Amino acid sequence: MAAQAARPRTYPHAMTAFADRFWTSRDGLKLHFRDYPGRDDRPPVLCLPGLTRNARDFEDLAARLAGDWRVLCVDLRGRGESGYARDAASYNPLQYADDLGELFVQHGLGRAVFFGTSLGGLLTIITAMTAPQRIAGALLNDVGPEIDPAGLERIRGYVGQGRSYPTWMHAARALEESQAEAFPQFSLTQWLAMAKRCMMVGSNGRIHFDYDMKIAEPLAEPAPSGPVDMWPALAGLKDVPSLLLRGEMSDILSAATQDKMHRLLPHSEAVTVPGVGHAPTLDEPEAVAAIGRLLARVR
């Protein structure tokens, strides 16, 4: 199916123009991404969000890079402006990776610099195994082939609960209560900004998370054959520049796993962002500087 037409608009906060674009999954879902224009003599930066997040997570990053780099920020199925799946079982990494493959085909993309946060990083690793020719460089943000079980249990504890709030202030305070350990230095302004990126106003006027609550269902089911060994897939990144970013207090990516990844990838840089947990926002000074070094190597 042909890609659908763009609807140009400007996001009022960052004041950075982008177009809403769409593609269609093989099972018929209409999927969305933001397209920030940039130079066409470089591969685009493809931003892939975490489990419950969406394209809005990368607004500040896109504002910094757009013009110099084309930036594509994806809403995975069941998030943001992408369609919700009829079958909750399709909310799994292999399906998300297949959806991304259709994005490349339908929009004529060759290679991209993958910026993957958490789940988005796992999709980058899967792509490194299944279609390494599509990766011109990679940022794996606080994730790797091994996930700390404590962090996974924490995520299972909050995904899909369907909470809602009467005001943005209530929503921001709820985020602060649940995630203050990961972002102990956040101001109220930052909590409000996070709330507006991961939540929306529903038809009943209440504020709720901007994803299909059914994405939690596959997480509750153990893998039929046990945990999958993702380390061999990492070999698909051995020939491209990569950045291995970790939050100092992460409960998802351990320092030992980050160090092992760094040893296996000869063109990688490992950076730990101080004072944050899972996952760095990519706006921290250490992350901004490291991203600049990564893109200089891609360029």
C-alpha cells in the first residue's frame, strides 16, 4: 500500500516544523511518524521510543538536529497517533521490527542512524540481526542484550494500569511520585513536560497515558521457550559507529552489560549519564555531547 500524504504542521513549544507521515503495517494498521526535514546527503536519524512512550519523547532532540539531519520519530503500534492492534499478541518486539521494515520499504529509506531508547534499542538490536544493511550508526539508550530482572519487574508493575488524572498538575505529580528515583533532580517544569509527552486528554476530559493498555498483556506471558539470547544479534553493529548510553542509576542496563557490549563493538563509545536512572532523556549535557560525537563519526 502506498504511503499516505503528509499533513504539515508546527509544534508550538519547540517551534520546529515537521510533517505527520504514515505507513501501513502488513496486518493493516495505519502507523505514524514525525518527519523533521534535514539534509538529504546524510542518512536520517530514526528515533524509536520506549515501551509506553511515543514520538513526542524526541522533540528536544529533533529541535537540536533538524535542518542538519533529517529526523524521523516513530509512534510504534498502539502508541501516539498510530493505530491500535486488534490482537494484543502483536504487541511484541518482532512485530514492531517487522513494522519498521515496512516503513523503510514504503518510504524508500536506505540506511538510517538508529536512536533507540529502551524497547527502541531492542528493536535496533533486532534490526542489526535481521537487516544490518539498514543501520548507518546506532545509539542504544539504556538497554542491551541483557535486561536486569528488577527493572523488568518494575515495568510490569505499572504498564497497562489505565490511571487517569483531572489536571496536568495531577499527572505531573503522579509521574514524580512513581519515577523520582530515576530523575531525582527534575523540576516541576520537567515533570509537566514529561506528562505532556507521555499522556493526552481523553474524550471525557481526563488525562491518561497515550498508549493502548493492551500492550501490557504480552508482558504478563512468559516466553514459551524461555529468555532469548540477544548477544549474537549485537554482531550486526560491529562495523558501524555506535553509542552505548547508560543512566548511572539504571535498573535495566547494568554497568557490566554495558562494558561487555563496549568490548564486543569495536566502533562503540560507552557513556554513563550521572544522576539519572532509566532512561536518560538525551537532553543531558553528557548525552548531547556524546550524540554529537556519534553523528560526527557517521558523517
